[in-house]
Amino acid sequence: MESGRRTYQEVTRWLDYQRFYPTWLRSDVDDAPAEEWWRWRGLDVHLDRLAAPDAPVKLLLLHGAGGYGRMLAPYARMLAHLAPVEVLAPDLPGYGLTRGDRPVAYPEWIDCVADLVAAEQARDGRPVFLLGASMGGMLAYSVAATVDVAGLVVTCLLDPRDVTARMRMTRLPAIGRVTPSLLGPARPLDAWRVPMRWIANMGAMSNDPALTALVATDPSGGGNRVALRFLRTFLTSAPPVEPEAFTACPVLMTHPADDRWTPVALSRAFFDRIAADKRLVLLERAGHLPVEEPGLTQLGQAVSDFVS
């Protein structure tokens, strides 16, 4: 291992999430996804991989602003069990074990995932599906609009140009209402890192107070500090293709039905405009981070059917 790199055998906060999932989806340090490093634009990007060399397709799990790849390990385990698929989960720049000295812009997340898709396709030619969770949903949409993927799965789709969406994403509605006008002049402060929980509505991350508290205090995820450059470039971003022109691949939205952070109506405002073949599955009794039944089982079955 190169100097400065850490592993999830050393950074073990992710183990605290396991108790919120059924026993068969839990991991420990001896039974966890394989860890890899992928060099990208001077950064060492950490990847979790559940290898399945005989599977016909791959699935990339993309976290949002409160997560990281290893946090999604129970979902990776579920999908690898239910479908013939190889699963990868990167820690996107600035989160998890993917760290760097310079402030990252949101478009770099799009470029990073697009380049990872290309690298995985070049590796063995297998088609790649994307699954974006939370803020990762719009990230996955933007990647699917720019590179060739086999299919797109999202848990929600939030357009930061929509003031209503911004008001729900941010901790205080007033922040979401005025954010673009405030962050534009703040460009000289781009390198300043602020706790994500100051900005995002982390209190609605899940419907389980204990799980929400864990996410909000996890320094790899919801307790992370994020450069203002990232927040500014995300909250003022636009997708590369408007939904009415998106026909790149089929789309599945598996939206938690009891999402107290980003209600279904917010995502439908964008989803209903998508021109591609699409399907909506509501995860019953599930919160923003879906751990409840029957929503958790419905998520696995819907994604399994989609990629199969």
C-alpha cells in the first residue's frame, strides 16, 4: 500500500451501519468488498469491488452528499446476491478515503464517474449500469447523458435549479432560496471547508433517529467538511441534457415512499419529463436512506429485474 493511503480495515466507522440491515446484508472487516485504488487526475480514488468475472454486466453505486462507497456495502451485497452483476462503489473525491489537497468542483464528480465507466468498459468490455443514491441520482443522470451506459437507476432526481428542490435539500429553506445569489460572489472563498451538516438537511437522512445521527457524525460521509467550491458548483449546476431530450438509456427510479428529505413529488418534477423508457417503483415505508421493509426488498427486486 502506498504511503498516505488508508483502508477500511483501519477506518472502521462503516461497521456501525451494519446493525441497521438484515444479517445477510452485513459485512465485517474479514468479509467485505475488495478494496482497490484508481489513479485519476492526481487523486487516488478508492473503490470497493464485489467481483463477479462471469457476470454479464457491472453496476456502479454512486453515493450522495452524506455517503461514501463503503457505506453502501449492504446494497452492493444485496444486488450482487440477487442479480448476475459485478458491483463497484467508489468514494467520490472529497469523501470516504478519496482525499486531496485542492477543493473539488461538482463537475469533477461527473468527469470522475464518466472516466471510471470508460475505464471499466475498456477493462473487459462489459456493459455498465449506474445506480445513484440521493444526490448521486442527478450525478448518475448527468453521467448517463455524456457516456454510454446500459441503464440508469436513481433513488431520487433533484434539479438544483428548482428553488423548491433547493429549499428541501438545504438545512434551512431560506438557505436554499438564496444560495445561488450568495455563492456566486463567494468564489474567492472556494477553498473554505464547511461541515456538510451546516448546509444539507442531514436531520432527514433517514427515518431512524439513530441511523440519522450516525450519518451526520461520520467524518467520511455526512460529518464531512466540504469545500465551498463544491457546494457552489453543485447548487448552480444544470444537467448536460434536459430531460425532454434524454433518450440515452432506460431509467428506473426506485424512490422511497416515506422520504422526509426529498418527497417523491420533487423527483417526479424532473423524472416525468424524461423522454427515455422509464419506470417508477415506490419503496413502501422506506425513508431517504432505505433500510425499512418492505421497501428494502422492493429495491433489490426492482434493480435486479432491471439489470437482468
